[in-house]
Amino acid sequence: MSRSIGFFYHPTNNHPVAVFEGFSWPCLLFGSFWYAYKGMWKWFIISFLIIIFTGGFAWLVLPFFANSQHQNTLKTQGYFDKKKDENPEKSDSFKNENDNLDKLKKLSDLKDQGILTKEEFQSKKKDLLDKI
């Protein structure tokens, strides 16, 4: 029995493709045509020829391997198992800004507690604001 293990995401547009593991019932029902439906043309031709040479017996065996072949094909096409951030530079800079703001709050607390002098606080504050 197959079970869903999540999605693989297209490398350029992040379109999700459902992936499964285990026995493939659709492959059992449709045979090598399941590979054609999934766009796995190499496996379609290979499985079609194997089914012909084995007198149809391979039709019963292929579903045990179909889902893993689908996963491997997607990986070779560049699909990711985790969604890519659309703008990683933006998210990294956003994280850095938050980190710098947190540091600024901590510096302010240290100044309020009397651990930092006003001059030290101003110097560190200027350094952090220059990074933003």
C-alpha cells in the first residue's frame, strides 16, 4: 500500500508534486501508461518492453518500484523535497535586521542597568545601525 510522504517542489516555480512510497495501485491498474502520465518517458519505454518480453508478468511487479522510480526521476530533474524560499536574500537581510534590533535592545538594557556608559552605548548603537 502506498502512503504519501509529502511533496517535491519544482526548481523554478515551486509547484508541488505529490510523492508516495510503497506499492503503486495506479501503476498496477494502468501498467506502463502510468509512467507516461507521470512524464517518465524513459521508464515508460523500458517498462513497456519488459512487459512485452515477460508476457505481462512485469505488469504485476512494476508497482512495487514505481513510486521510488518517480521520486528518483523528480530528484534528477532538480526537484527539491523542501520548498525553496523565493527571495533568500530578502529573508536573510530581514533576519539580520531583527538580530541587530535585538542587539540594540540588549545594549539599551545594559546602558539602563549602568553596565555600559552613554558613550559606549552610542558607539555600539552607531555600529549596529551602520550594519542595517
